[in-house]
Amino acid sequence: MENPANWSINFVGIESIALRVAVLCLAFVALYFSWQGIKTIYPVYKRFLLIVLRFLSLFLLVALILQPQLEQKEILKLKNKVVCLLDNSKSMSLKGGDTGITRFQLVNDFFENNKTFVKQLQDDFDVDYLTFSDTIKEISYNDIEKGVELDGMNTDLVRILKLAKKRYEDKSVKGYLFFSDGMDTAEFPSNINKLNVISNLARELSAPIYTFSPSGNMEVKDIAISSVSYDSFTFVRSLCKVSAVIKIFGYRDLKLPVTLKQSNDVVTSKVLDTGDEGELHIEFSFTPYATGTFLYTISTPVQSHEAITENNQISFLIKVVRDKIRIMHVCGRPSWDERFFRRMLKSDPNIDLISFFILRTPADISEARNDELSLIPFPVDELFTQALSSFDLMIFQNFDYRPYDTSFFRFSHYLNNIKKFVTEQGGGFVMVGGDISFSHGGYDGTAIEDILPVNLFAEKESINTSRLKAVLTRDGQKHPVTMLDSNTERNIALWEGLPDLDGCNMITQIKEDAISLVLYPVDGNVPLISVRDVGQGRCMAITTDSVWRWNFLSVGSAGSNRHYIKFWQNAIKWLIKDPTLNLIRIYLNKEIFSPDEEIQIRIEVLGRNYQPLEGVQLMVDVTNEFSGKSIFSASGITENNGQYKFNIKHSEEGYYVVRAVAKKENDEIGQNYTVFNIALENKEFKDPSIRRDVLAGMAEVSGGRYFELPVKNIKEKLSIENPLMTKLVGKRQISLWDNWYVFSVILTIFSIEWWFRKRGGLS
């Protein structure tokens, strides 16, 4: 653009206007009197020559006094700005209805169909092209023609307007062209109206905003699980509730199945009648039976022509913990062992104890009615059917079930329920010895024998009343149940110092997959305390009813009952599968990772004695929770600390399961899993609606206009003011008085006048 030059004259000798006028007046007075002195001179040409010389001399004298300067100014004509803001968030990639056209394709079509307008705009204005989602990025017009990458994960209109205001605070912006679907995913406090904030910021931009949104036929068809409400942790064997909000766009009168899964297992499912499109609320209830962190997913099937499939399911992690350990204690008759054991359980605030003493059986003869008796009948059916699943641990202490195995009570059927409680629901079971326990209680050949760690032989079992000390086995020296002290030597010494026991049930055979922890040193070492993993649960057998002596006699000999309490605390933790006692432990440096972030995984393997196992073969697999696709698979050997470590990276978002199986000499030690999430927070698809109200409001408060795409011939509908704007880029002054030739001219004029007057004989 050609930069014009402006010329002006300035007088720097006298700045006061009044003095300048006074000087000019004096010059005219002097010129007047000069005329009066020469007006009688003849011939006329002499008179004319003298007045001209006098005028020139006065003119030059005045110039010397006023000191005139020429000033040259170089002026730059500037272009006003127009800013084009293009929404490049992921929601702009959605296809409208059945059109097959994405929202951003309409933006591309605008620039294609209005090339003349765009060219004229670029000729008349300085046009900036910016993309935005939750931040602003500068692009060129050529980038639009090549294709804008729609990768914005969130849209924050408030932040964008603030950034635009700051960016163009001192710029002459005459208009904003704003292309968006108006969706804002930023979260605001409930007491702040986001629309009011956006309107105020649009007004503060001090330039009209011309907003463009996709037209009405671009509304998408979609079913979105927009939000889920749940407690991040819940209690094991307690009712857990999860509620979800499902938004329906473009569909009517659907029978919509909604499913809740734990990993790949269906927990529950419901069918919703959608009716007219809108918002539906659904609630699921379920009861978790194990502690740990579990992945749950709520999902709906993909419908025909659905624009977004990503929002048809939503996953979340719930940590299942224990509020209290629920224990059912059934005792065949009162005893010292029962008394001390029950007192210990009731004194623990973390235990919720339900205890029954069998003081009355169905065979007892009573002439009074039941409602007149103080002893209630044993609530067999309520305990072993309705309430069984709510317990963590069941204890049979010297209890004979056979009096209840009648045609009415069917207790043998309830024994099957107990077996399912252990093997399928992960419950714990303990049988404590006595004269009506084990085979003496009729448990040989029943479902209870199937889960016990010992085999029962009624014809061989007897009660031995020898008073002897319990002896730790090699496995018992380091097993968590019998670990009274973390130091092995001190632990052995503590067990050797415990009081004698008063006999045991003569159980002779332990099962192959069970572990004997403590022996009774009589007749070839009878298993005293033995444990076993059965299905999903665990069982323990204590073949004596005199463990109470570890409490009573220890206190009586000026000692402490802490070892008795420690033993039962250890046993309960092991039986309920406290996570800290898992043989296979998987550790992650955190639960949520960004794509391509390093994930550090450490696996620790313990033996059944809960000591680190070296040389264990580990098979590790990391899979996508939903697709089942493996992203990492390896096998390794644990080091001398029982650990195996590795790091992985992955770019694809989703929930991933780390599964580890430990084997030694082809025998499986155990397995475990944990879940982690690779995620970038993306709220763009939670609500795919087009917020035309937001865009229209921005245009209205700013003095602009709102348009719906597609728009052709925009030149006829949109006009942006373009006032002239200039900028001084340079100037220079040329002095007209302080030059030698000015003084030479003055001297020459005075010399000519003197010579002329002298030749003419004038005064």
C-alpha cells in the first residue's frame, strides 16, 4: 500500500499567536510609512521598484523573526481487523441426523461458497484465523482449505472470550466471525449462571460478534449416558446403589435395555421405555461380596444411525471395603472355650457378631407354647437362607446339626447353602472342636466335609484328653494365621511358651490342598489348626475346644492374653481374605494415566507361608477391559525378593486389566488382577445438542447477527464497518530561515535599494 506524505509549515521563532500578529502588524505599518515616503517619486517604475525592494526586505525580516520550517509527515494507512474463530472441538465432527455431513463440513462449505466475500474481507481488513476449544491457536486461511484437525477435548467459551479480549485489547477489531455449535463443557458452580457470564464477556469485546451454528436438520441422533452417580467406595455384603442419567436425542418410543456389568459379568439389567426423546433416570442396586477395587460399566446397545457410540457406555471404579466384619457364631453348648471366644469377638469394635447358643432343640419336650417360653427356637431358615449372604464369616463351635435335620428344618439342605456361601460367595468358615463337633457332630459325608481342610472318619475319630503344648509346623512358623510376631524365632518362642491345651479331636488326615499350621503332639501328631482355600472362600479347622487356656492361664500366670487375641485376629483376617494377605499382589504407581505415559507395574509373590517366593514363573497379561485386546503379554521369574517389575506405555484410551498368574513347578500358587485407566477427560460427547441460544445471545448483546449454516451470498447479509485508520510512521523538518542564502538575499536586497536610492539622488 502506498504511504502518502503530508506537508505543513510551522513557525518556531515565536510560539505565541498574539506576538506573531503583532510582528505582522508592525511589518504592515513599516510598509505603509515606506509607501508614504516614496509615493511622490517619479518616474513610476522607480517608485514601483523601491516598494518591491522594501516589501521583500520586510518579508525576509519577518521570516527571520518567525523562523518558518517545512514539516514532512509520512502517513501509513492501516487495515482494521476481523477475527474468524473456528470451533475445532470433537463435537464439531458429529454428523447431523441422516445427512451424513459433519458440523465442521458446514464451516468449510461457508468459506467455499463465499469466496468472493472472503477475498474482499482479506483485501479490506487484516483477517486473523483462530481455532478454539479450551484454548486458542492461530492458523491461516490455507489451513482451513487443507482441513482443520478436530481434536479439542473440551470447550470453554468463557475462557475463549477472555483470551480473545486480552489478545485484541489494543487492536482495532471491527468484527468477530464465530463458527461453533455453542456447546460448552466447562463446569461452573451452581450459584453462577454461565450464560450471563458469556453474555457479559461478549459485550465487553467492543466489537460485534457474528455467530454461525449448524442448522436445525443437523441435530444428531444419539443415546448418551451423560452422568453416573455412585459412591466411590462401598461396604462388602451391603446394598450398593448406582444411578445414571440417560439423554435421548432423535429417537422415540424405544425399548432400551440398560445393563450394569462388573468387568465382563452382568450384575443386573433393566429395560426402559423411552417414549418421547428427553432425559431418563435409572437406578441399579447390587451387593458386592468381595473387597477390592472393581470396574463397573453401565451400557446401552448402539441404535441405527447413532452419531456417537462412545457415550453408550460409561465405566467407573468402586472400592469395596468393610465397615464391620459380620460373623455368625453358632455354638452347640456353653463352655469355657465359647465364653472366652465370644467375649473376645464382642470386644472388637470392628466385628458385628450374631451368636446363638443351642440351649433348646426341636427334640426338647415342652408342655408350654413357644410364645410362652423365654428360649426362642433356633431361627434356622432365616440364618441359612435369607441372611447367610450378608455375613463374612461363619463359625461352628462344638455344634451338632443333626437334631435340626428333620423333615421340617432340613438342616442338611442348609449345609449345602454354607458350602455355596464359601465356594461361590467367598465367605469364610471355621469349625472348632469338641465332643459334638467334626465326626461327632455328624459332618462326615456332608457338604461341610467337602470344604473342611481335614478328612472325617467317624469310625476312627475319638477325643484325646492328653494335656500337651501345641507345636508349630514349618509352614505355621511364617503363616499369617499363626504369626504372633513378625520375627520367626520370636514367633516360635511365643508358641512354645503358650499354656498346654486340654485334648483334641483325633483327626488323622489332612487334605492334599490344605496346610497344617499347628500340630497336637499325640499319636503321630494330630492336625490341631489347619487351613484351606476352597473355591472363592477359605476354611479353617481347630480340633480342640481348649484354646481358651491361652487366655485364662496366661493371665493367671501374670502374663497377657494378647497372644490369644492376636491369633484370632490373624485367623479372621485370613478367612475373610483381607487384601493385605493376598499371595499375589499387583502394585501400580497410580490408577489414572495419560496416553503414552509410563505405567510402572510391580508384582509381588508370596508362598503359602507368606514369605517372598523366588523363582516363581509369572504370566502377565494387560488387556483392554471391553475389547479384550491384549496390549502387553509377558512371562517372567520373580527375583530373590519375590518381585517382578516392568514398565509399559500405551496411547489408546480405556480401562485396562493387569492379570498375573503365578506358578511354581506347574502348580498354580494364585492369581490376581488390578485395573487402571488411560484417559483424557473428554466431555464433548456427553451432550451432543447444538446450543443456538448461546450463540444467538452472544450476537445480540454484542451488536452482531446470528446465522445458521449453510449460508450463501453472505455478502448481501453481512456488512462490517471499515473506518479509515492511519498511523504516523515518520516525519522531518526543513528550516527555511537559518541558511546562508537567506541572509545573502536580504543583504543583496538592502544593497540594491541603497545603490538605487544613491544613483537616483534619493534620501
